[in-house]
Amino acid sequence: MSIFIAGPCVIESMECLETVAQELVRINGKLGTEIIFKASFDKANRTSISSYRGPGLEKGLQMLADIKTKYNLQLLTDIHEAWQAAPVAEVVDVLQIPAFLCRQTDLLVAAARTGKQINIKKAQFLSGQDMQYPVQKVVDTWAQCFPEKKGELPWLTERGNSFGYNNLVVDFRNIPDMLKIVPNVVMDCTHSVQRPGAAGGKTGGNREFVPAMALAAKAFGATGYFFEVHPDPEVALSDGPNMLYLRDLEGVIESLL
């Protein structure tokens, strides 16, 4: 079964989290999927110092824990510093390593020491083949700490490469290249249409290309799909221009099944 990950870019409010969670539960029931709920408690790499970052670790984890308890959804969130791995792992099912940080050895090792599933996003400056090295850091740590995890591998996520200034391009050959390293490669269909820093101190994007990005990734063998969604992306506090409208998520997922 394909991996599906969806949710708002950042935790804005409990109301927003619940609105998204309710829709994911409905889609799961209708389509037989198991969408993993994603939201960030802190966006540490925003363009501007004045950009909204989120509620922080303590409050954010409590909000995510409440969603998990109430809606019985698996959770994914990202960590930016090694010390965050242990407390975050107490709440979520999948730890995500942000693209800009995928070479940070201490971060990867700390995440692996939790024993949780790990999703490593490919940096915008690396090739798919380069991702063998972050994977090895996780695998070696798992071998030391969890012998029973022998043979298990993290997920890798494609999200485009820097293409000049304020733009990304997706080389879909990275997907089969990364499938030679791990069995599960996720396509980040919304971050791949970003225009980094191109909207006057914040990131722009072109959400109209998201459905095509997903279908192209499927053609290249992707085993998972990542969508940032929001009830009203036009007023979202982070990544609005590249996020899908929540109402459109079901149709996009249905096209991939």
C-alpha cells in the first residue's frame, strides 16, 4: 500500500488541526487508506525572522498527542535539533529530517536512537544517489542500538533541487535512484512546487502543479506521497501558496490509487 502523508505545514490552532484530522479520517474510511497526519510544532527555517514558527515543542506536542488520541491517526513531524528527537518520539510515529538538515550527523543519529521510523527529505542541493550516506548513518545507529531492526531502512523523500534563485525543479530520475537505496521513496508533491523566498520575505509557490507532480512521481515508481493541506491556504501562516486546499485532497489521492 502506498504511503500517504498529509496535514498543515505548521500547527496554527487546534481548530485547524481538527478540521484536517476529520477529513483525513473520512478519506481513510472511504478509500481504505491510512494517511499519516503531519504538522510541525516549529518551523525553524522560515525565510524571515518575523515569520510565524508555531507553538513550540511542549505545546505543539500536546496538541499533536490530542489529535492522535481523538482521531487514532498516525503522526509525523519534523525535528531540527538532536535534543528534540527523544521527546518528539514519545508522541509521533515517524520522525522527519528536514531537507536542509539531512547531512547533520548528530540529528540523524539522535533520531535513529529513538527506534522510530525516519523519513529523510533529500536536500535541494543533493542528488538521489547522495542519499546513501544519510541512510547509512541511520542504519548504522539502528544496528548498534536495535539489533532487532536489522534489515529495516528509513524512508527517503524527493522535494526538488535548487534551480537558480527562488526556484526548484524536480528531476524525477532521483526517485528510481533512491529506490536503489531504500524500498520506500516519498514524493513531496507540495514542497516541490515552492518558490523559495520569492514572495517578499516568504516562500511562494504554484499549487496548480501539485496533482501532476504526484502522477509523474507515480510513473517513476514513488511508493509514497506527501501533501501539505489547509482548509484555506490563502490565509495559512506558512507555505500557503504551495499547499493544497483540503477539499481537493481526496481527488488527488483517488487519482493515485
